[in-house]
Amino acid sequence: MSVPPDQIGAVLGGRYRIEAVLGTGASAIVYRAVDTTLERAVAVKLLQPALAQDEAFLKRFRAEARSVAALNHPNILQVYDWGEEDGVPYLVTELLAGGSLKDILDAGVTLTVEQAVLVGGQASAGLAYAHARGLVHRDVKPANLLFDDEGRLRITDFGVARALAEASWTEPVGAMIGTVRYASPEQAEGRDVDGKADVYSLSLVLYESVTGRVPFTADTPVSTLMGRVGQTLPQADELGPLDPVLVQAAFPDHAARLDALGLEQRLASLAAVLPAPSPLPVVVDGQIVRSSTEASPTDRFRPPTVDELTQSVPVVGGTGPVPSGVAAPFDHQADDDATVISHLPADGGGRRRRRRWPWIVLALVVLGGGFTAFAVATKLFVPNVSVPKLVGTTTKHAQKALAAEHLNAAFQPSVYSVTVPEGRIIVQQPAPGTTVKQGATVRLVASRGLPPVNVPSLAGMTCQQAKAALTAAHLVGLCPGTLAHYSPTVAQGQVIRYLQGTQVNPPQVTYGSTVDIVISKGPAPIAIPAVSGTFAQAEATLVAAGFKVAEAKESSSTIPAGQVTRTAPPVGTKIQKGTTVTVYVSTGPALVSVPSLEGKTVAQATSKLAKLGLQVGAVYGPPSGTVFRSNPTVGSSVKVGSVVNLWVK
């Protein structure tokens, strides 16, 4: 049966009796319930009835529920059971009393850096555990980070986000905005996601928990998503030493981003140099309830007051019970009279002094020793010094600056940074200006320099496409003409390989590096071979050399018809394979028609014939006469260069 929020008392699965509504969301309602079999309080998340009609969602939900129920980690909400009631899916989980991180932020409370490091460390530990088992959350946000009554964090809703992603049912706009506020760049671009998408989302959550604002948010979901593509996390002074860790955890380039295990380790290193965090506030019905703190070390040890150091010591006689913690008195009867007693007056007052004086001395010695131990333990007489500002300085300078103040340097594992040069200090603890005793230790974290980034595959790309891909990976691409190279296998204009210095196709290079791209000029040009004979013979020779062939005709007075006369381009010219070579075939000598020469003088006839490539032969008749007949006769076809005889009168 479906259970609306006001139907309290309904029983799911014949076992879980609904008692109260804990909260409502876009895709589910969360109830407080009682497991009537084990008689324990549980939380029941009943998903929206509309999802029951979506077979794709139900199939994915069932698979994810089985996987999530198998998770067993102190920072992942334990799933006890799952099922469906009239087709409506539900999850049964442990019930937590500490609220969520969203409750804390909604109450207007931001976390200290120390608290954020604690929360982030626990969340990344839970994520690393799940990622190692093939589960990605896909919807890490403050509402999905819950706390028990001792302040320990649990991640909830593992698997639900993936199931919802395959549902045809659409969440309301408000719910969608709440989710995209923490989505990774690869989610924004619709690419496949892995555990590093969860790390990106967690870094935005931690950023918000300290600063009170979510980076990259805009007016619409689309602009919010696209605003973070290719962008590094904006710097925030409030983050202090947490800033460089979150920058790398929210790196836009997926390959250079920390994974969950790496983030957990970085936060653990940072926690080691930070003060212990104060307990997280607990929010109940919108009201802030702060947990009681444990006694600090100074609460457990209190130095004696001046009055306690100088007050009278109780008289201890030689008989009777000895107070606990006080040594037994001397046996004055057995003691040598030449000792302390011999120096005291012999009257009754002197006997009282003999009993009291040694104990006063002993008490003062004990108190003096205690005070000395206290002074040594607290370095009471060691001078105070102010911790110098070391962030941004070199490690060598930091060591010298600390030595000058009689302080010790302890270097923690270095971290990558896109803003702080290699070898310079990123984090120091205690902070600059803190007053400490000489001989105290200052913990330092230095920059390892720019992080490595993976070079994307450039195969099959043009120069412009390759440069754009490298820019997206925070690299600079160049296509020098001097590096362009002939290739028998890579098409002209496409990438053959890329270089950084002398390294060919490096899988990783330093953030911001310049990568030289080698572009193909196509296959190397080859010389056109000599051809002869018929067109078929010439064609076979040229095709074997890798050329295409075309045929053309031309007359020749020297080469017989049907034989090759020449090629274009000429034989010996170097051209690319695949280029077309034209083969010219002789049609034999050229023929011309004998023109009419009647009425022409011999000189005029000679000029006209010469223009056609013919020549005058014998002239019969007076040289000064005019032509009245020729041989060959008018209109006859003759070869260029033939002789024409003239008759004149």
C-alpha cells in the first residue's frame, strides 16, 4: 500500500510500522519507523509512487539496493532492508539523531576549517570504500551527509541517484537545482562519471560549509553547470590551509583531480597539523544544540595556587594513623640525639618543634619539587616568541626564520599547487603571529609545484582540434610548420604525434605546459616514372607507382599514332601519391586542308600556305603571274609540311 505523509501507523512489508514523518524530498519521503521484528527504531525512505511505474528505474533500483546493502563502513549509512509495497520501492536504514550537514548550514552556521577537515576526512573515507567496490554516489550534497548523536558522519542515498538517472520521471526544478549545485564538470558535459565526480562534489560541499557559499552557482541550472567547466575553484581566504587541498580535489581536469583515497590522505595530513576541532553543532527542529565538550588537557591538570604552595602543613605526630600520601614520621626515640633534635631547645615547645619541623621541610620539598615539575612541564620560564609568517617563502628561508626564533620546523608531505611555486610554503601551523614557547615545533607543508595532467588522445584531429583539446586540459598546443612531416599512414592535415621537449607522446605533462603537435603533410612525394608504348602500358606503370591516370590525345609528326607522346606533369616531377597524371597519346601527324589560291600571286600563295604548315613546290608559268591551279587541289587533306605545286598565268 502507498503511504501518504499523514497515514501514520501503516506497516510496510509486514514489519516496519510508520510512526512519524522525518522529512520530505522531491523523490522520497523519510519516516521514523519501528522494526517490529527486532524492536528497534529505523528510518524508512519511501520513494515517490510515480517511480513505481518506471520499469527502468525499478530494475536499476533493485540492483543498486542489493549492492548498497552489502556496504559496511562506519561512514556510510547502513541499509538494513529494502523492498516494494504495492510496487512502490522503499529502503530501511539505521536511524540517526544528529541531523544533516544541510540542517547545520540552513541554520546559518558555517564550520571552522578544523571541523570541515574532520567532516571531509570521514566523507572521503566512506567514498573511497564505496568506490573501491565499484559504487559511485553521483549526488554528494549536504542533505546526504548525516550525523549520529556523537557527531560521526554517514553518507546516505548511495545508489538512489544512479537509479533516478535512468528514470523517465523528472524531478521538480527546485530539486534539480539543489543537485546541480554540486555536480562535476563531466556531469555537466554529459560524460561518463566515476568516483572522482563524487570527490568534486564533496569539495564544493566543504567549500560551502566553511565559506557559506557554493562556487559556480548561477541563475539557471544550465548556466550553473557550464560555469564550472574548465574552471578551477575560486580562492577563498576563509579556507586557509584547506584551500590548496580543495583546489586539487575540485580540479576541472578529471585526470589531475584527487581520488577519494587521495583526498582522505591529504585531509589526514592536514588534520595532523591543525588544532583539534570543536564538536559539531546539532540542529533539532531548526534550533542549534551544541554538544558538550570533553575536558581539555588543562582541565585534567591544574597547577597549585599560591595559597596552596604556602599554606600550613598539618601537624603529624609520632603516633596515631598516618594520613594517606604522607610518609611515616621519624622514630625520635631511636634517632640519634646528635641529629636535628640536638639543635633544638630542650623545653616543651622544643619537643613540639622536633615533631613539626621535619614535616614542614618535607612538605616544602615536595611542593617545591611539584612546582619544579609543573614549571618544566609547562615551560613556565621558557620565553615566549611569535610565530613568523612563512606562507609563500622558500623552505630554506622558513627554516632560517624559525631557527632565528628558536623554533623547530617539521615538514609534512608536500602537495601540488597551481598557485604556489614548488618549494614554497603553502600551509603553516600554528598560524603567523601565534605566541608559542621557544623550542616549539611549527608544522609546514610545501608546494610540490604544478600538478601533472594527462594528455588527451589527439589521434585523427586537425591542428585546431588538437589545440582545443589541449586547452581544455590546461595545456598549450602549438603546430609549428617546421615540425610538419610526411607520413605514409596519416592523412594530410592530421596529427602524427606530439612532443614535449624530446619526449614523444608523453602520457602526462605538467599543468600549463606547451605541447608541440606534429601535423602530417601526407605521403612523401615521388618522381613520375618514364613511360612509353601504348596508353595501357603507361597506365599500368603509373598505377603501380601510386598515381591516378587520365588519357589525352595529340597529333605528332614524329611519334606514330597510338603511342605515348608525353605526360603532364612531365616525367621526373615529384608529386604526392594519388595525384592524377595525364598521359598524351599520338594521333599521328596533323592534317590540313589545301586552301584556294586562285588569283593569288606566287608570293601571296606562299604566305598563305606557310601559315598552314605547307610549302610551295614547283611553279609553272611566269613568276609574275597569278595562280589558277594547284596540286594537290583545293580542299585536299595533306600532312603538315607537305609541298603544293602552283600553276600561274
